[in-house]
Amino acid sequence: MPAKKNNPIHMQLTPLEQIVLDTIEEIQSIKRDRGVAPRFATMLEVSNSFNVDLKEAINSLIRKDRLEWHENINGVPLFGIKN
């Protein structure tokens, strides 16, 4: 029997929502393997993990020549899409 369209469990996830779920699942798995309780992911853990993935994606786009980057006078990285 097909699921109802308004059932939130079966609704399509946005790419960002899927990344969030994957990140939390990874953190919970690490905690489970280490025997850490509670096995919930904190906002700080999710943010830190997300930042690592974000930096890896940015570096990959730079290597693929899709992004350029520079530093401003204060050392803050600036990114632009290459045309």
C-alpha cells in the first residue's frame, strides 16, 4: 500500500536535511562504538563535523578549478565562482 503524501515520515528530504541526518548518524555511530552515553549528537558536534565536510568540499571545488579564493587584509578567506 503506498504511503500518504502528507505523512512526514515519507516526505522527500532536501539535500541539506539528508546531510544533517547523515552527520548525526555518523556521530551516534562513533559514540556507540566508544560506549559513550548519551548517544545524542550535540549542536557543537554537528557544527564541527559539518565544518570539516564544508572545508573539504570547498577545497575540492578549488582543485577542480570551479572556485577561486583569496584572503582579505584580515586573513579572512573569500571565495568566488569561476566563470
